[in-house]
Amino acid sequence: MKQQRAVLMVLAVLASASIAFAEEIRIDHDSNGTVYDSILDGFPGLAAFDGQPDFGNNALGIALKNGATEERAVIEFALADLHGLASEQVTATLHFNIDDVVSTFGPGTGFDGTAASFIDVFAYAGNGSIELGDFSHAAGTPEATADTSAHGIITDASLDASGPLAFRLDVTGAIRDRLDAQDDFAGFVFSTGDDQSATSLDDLGEAAQGPPGAGGSFLPYLVVVVEEATTTTTSTTTTLEAAECGDANGDGKVSAIDALVILHAAVGMGSCAPAVCDVDGNGKVNAGDALRTLKSAVGHATPMLCDLTTAAGDAGHVTIVACDFTSATGAVGHATPMLCDLTTAAGDAGHVTTVACDFTSATGGIDAARSRPAKEETC
């Protein structure tokens, strides 16, 4: 006999995104804690060109004269404004300019008068202080590379005509790494392998102190775009699935395992809902229910009568109606409920057609929704 049990089925997951307009955060030299410097390896007459950093406290720029000197620019951006953000919320771009071409650092360091044709940018976790050792972070695969050759050969004369040349690089991966690691500073090292070039990346401009540069120049800065985290709401729908009377473990069939589960419940070693396990319909789960379930499981024709409740809350049970027997020759016989293996007087083999089993409540009402439909079974 069928009962009703609730089975949770997720029919739909509705994701609604509450994304506000993206917020843009600029981190530059005015951001508290951000620091800049350029570091040199080697200088004729003062320090060997050996891959080891020697001097700091220089205007921001990059240069390479193999055998004599190399300059790398180092920047550490303070990330205080990004604290608390999930890394997947952000995208980031690094902005810088070329404002000047340097011809020499002094005796023995003459360059060819052109800017670097490419600029590599390396990322690392900073600590808020530019140290000589930060020179060495320019190793391995760069985070990004700026190809300046699209502007042709860059010289002081070309910059006078064009003004500062601005570049923008995607450094989202580096900033997300810093956020995931909960670092306070994002460090970047600018360098080039273009020998004999020397390139200014600062903001000294025409009227500022220091080496001359094109007007309107700026120091490197970060732009971080932040999207509000997506909020996902989930809705579920519960449907009802018919459960077999006696199917104590809910696997869709009545077996000896169900009988054992019912027996455990009967002796206090477990629990089992009477709506499924009170198979004799006497209002309680006991060893008799386990035995009846076992007989049904091994093929005995055993009535299974579980209690039901109507939508109005009436207690009731299922009344099994006698089954009509139809033989192969069309003769009609009458069978006791759940008893097959019938033969007519003429010896014909036959089958049982069950009549719909009506649910009858204590008040005598019929709940059609909970009645078992007719079906044909071979004995």
C-alpha cells in the first residue's frame, strides 16, 4: 500500500546578482605608505657591475649599459584601501609614463639617447620600505611587459613633440595574489634588457627640479576597480513522492532489510514512521509489522495496511477491495485481496486486475488524491 512521504527536490536555483556600480580606487604617491626609488647596480670607478645592487635614492627610471651600470625602478603601493575585499572582486591596472630620455649618469655611463624599446614589470610582496635587495625581484617571468616600440624610436626630441607617453598594464593577477595573502603592500620592479637605453619614468616635468622632462608627466599609479560581491539566493521546491508501505529505508522497494529496520524500531533500537512501518494498521510499530514486511518481501501474499491522514487531518486506513479475476477464456472469478495463483474450474490460468483502493477516513470521506489507482498484475 502506498503512503505519502516528503522528498526534497531542488527544482530551481535562482541566482540574483546585486552588483552595484563598480568602484574605482586610485593608489598613487599620495596614498599613505606608498614608496618609490630607483636602484643601481654598478657605476664606473665606484662599484662593480656584478648583478648586486649598490646605490639607491635616485629619480625614478630604468637604464642598462652592459658592463657599466643598470638602473631598476622600484615601487611599493600601500593596499590599505583594499583591505577586506575578496580578490575576485578586483581588477587592476598599472599606469606609468615615459617623460624623458637620459643621455648619461656621469663619466663612463653614456647611453645612446633612446628610451627602452620594452619595459618589463615584475611583482612581489612589499613591506613598505624600498631596500637595495628589492632590485633582485626582477627575476623570472615578468608580470607584464610594455612594448614601447609602437611609438617608434623615443628620444628627447620626439617627447618634446608628443608630450609624455602613457602606458597601462594589467596587473590584476598580482593584486589578487596580494589580497589572497593579506599583504599590506604590492611591490613592482621596472627593468629593461634594451642595452644602451636610459628612460625616465618620473613626474619632474618642465618646471620641476631634477632632470628635465616633458610637461604633464606623472609618477606611476594603480587603478583598482572593485565590484560589489554577488549575493546569491536559493529557492527550493518540495514535492511529494509516493512511498511503499513497509519501505522503511526509502529505497523504493520492500525487502528483508526493511523488515530489520522495522524490528529495530519495535525493540527501541531505532525509529521508523508509523505511516510507513505500521504495516498491519494497528496504530503502533511492533514485531508483527516486521514479520508481515518480511513475508511480503519474500513473496507471500500479505496485506500491507499503513495508516494515512487526509488533508483535513482525519485518521483512517486503506480498505482493500476484492479483486476481479479474469481467465484466459474470459471467465470472471473472485479473489481474496492479495491472493493470486487462481485457476478457474476449467483449469484456465489467469491474472488479477486490482480495483482502485479507496482511502476511507474516520469520518467516512474519500480522499481520492491518496487512493491507490487500479493496475493490472500477473499472478
